[in-house]
Amino acid sequence: MINAAIFGLGRWGRNLVNAVEHSEVVRFKKAVVTNPSKHLDFAKEKHLEVTADPNEVLLDPSIEMIVLATPHLLHLPQITAAAKAGKAVFCEKPLALNLEEAQRAVAVCQEHQVLLGVGHDKRFWPSMQHVQQVVRSGELGKLSHIEGIFTNENLKNFQTSWRDLPENVPGGNLTATGIHIVDAFTNLMGPIKSVEGIYRQMDGGTMDTLALLVDFESGATGLLSSPRPSPVFWRVHVFGQQGNIEARGPLQSIQSMSGKEAVVKEFAPINALQFQLEAFARAIENKTDYLISPAEILNTVAAFEASSKAVDS
């Protein structure tokens, strides 16, 4: 059993704690928050020690894993402090808002020989795992194109003060949900060479939409779009010379091969938040690599930074 501490008990921090409440692999023992009195009821219910002093966690030898559910601008200094204390760090996305800070985060963890992970839970959806398996098998032939579209109408129900600040949300809705599509693009198609973007706010800012044209280093192309206020939707679609496959939401894939009828697969649901936290804990325990490598982390942040600049400019 890996003992963990979480920094931040906002909506998403509580989701992470709840995800492994009954886990036999990892458990949260402590939480670091700015105002402990706001979280005493939740902490008591989840058997958490809550403090405003990060050193109470960083200097605790029983804590092996730090999880960050904090504002993006705090990630690098918190990762640095955890690494210097010898703690493995699992950080909610985005790891950083630019490549330079992401490189520093990766470097400090490598220097102190601690594991670093990023919370791209949608990569572990059953549908996305199946798409990854098919793509890597080579059965689609040479890959030429990928499309991703997402909406997130629920986002407007969960606004918090730090998420309203422009410095925390470059690229509009890319920061909240779009980065998961960017991660899917780099995971399935490799590094991105360049992006061009359009971002629009309509109806006095109550509606926004974005579109990205993506050029991969492999020569493949991509399209990423988000009419955000529309009802919740997710699709990632990969095209190859011999066929194509798409993920529709977390539990369905559709594969079409030349000369054959399309095959629709439905998958049993999993708790992706629990899956990724347990996978990270097992990697700590077994002294193995995490499922998302440092190179993949940096590819995604580089593509995210470029995409944010493209839509913002």
C-alpha cells in the first residue's frame, strides 16, 4: 500500500480522493490546503489529516506519493519541493503552461530520482485504450490524419476563482479539456510540428468555439475542434491507408477497414481516476516506469503551449 498526500481539496482534488477511497493499492493520509477549516468535514469523513503547512507532508517519511490538484501556476514549485524531499509526484494536467517549465519539472524529478506522472485520465478510457491498441498494431496502415472534437458544457457549472484568471487558462477551453485531445494526438500520432488556430467568443462571451489545424512531424495532418457549450461529446478518429477507428466517449469504438463492415465495440466502464492513481502507485512500489513517459509528457506540453498561442493570437 502506497501512502499519499494531496495538495488541494477543491472539486477535482476531492474527486481524486474519492476515486481511491476503497483502493488496496494507494490511500490518501494527508491533505495540504490553504484554509484547513473549510475542509474539516470532508477530511474527517475520509480519515485525512489536513494542514496548511506543506512541510508536514514533505518531511513525513511515511508519505511516498504527492498528488497535485492545485492551480497550474503552482505546479513547478510544488513539483520541485516534492522531488527535493524524495517524493514521487502525480500532477493534474496541465503539468505546466509552457515547455520550459515542463522541462524543468521533468529535470528536477530525474535529478532526485523520483517518479513523475500527469493526470490524463481520458487516455485510460476503454475506448481510447482500444484505439491505441489498434493504431500501434499497424493494422490501419500508414497513418495520414486524426480528428478530435470535444465539448464541455458542464464546465460552466464548476467555475472557481483561480480558473477564471486568464493566466491560468491560456487557449480558452484547451486548458480545461482540450489538452486531453492534444495528449491523444501526440500519443497516437507522435510529435506535432506546427499548429494554426481560430478561437471565437459569441453572444457576449457566453458561447465559445475553437478550431486547430495540426501538422505532425510524420507528415500526417489533424483537426481539433470544440464548440464548448454544446451537450457533452467526445470523439477521437484516426485515419490510415487501410482503415480508420474512432473513440466515441469513454465506452465505444467504431472501426472501419477496407472492404469490410464497420465494427462497433462497447466496453464495460472503469474508474479512470482510480486506474491512473493505482498505476502510478504500482510504478512507485515496483520501481518501474509510469504509463506516460517523460518524453510523452513534454510532447503534450509543447503541443499544448503552441496550440494555446495559436488560438490566443
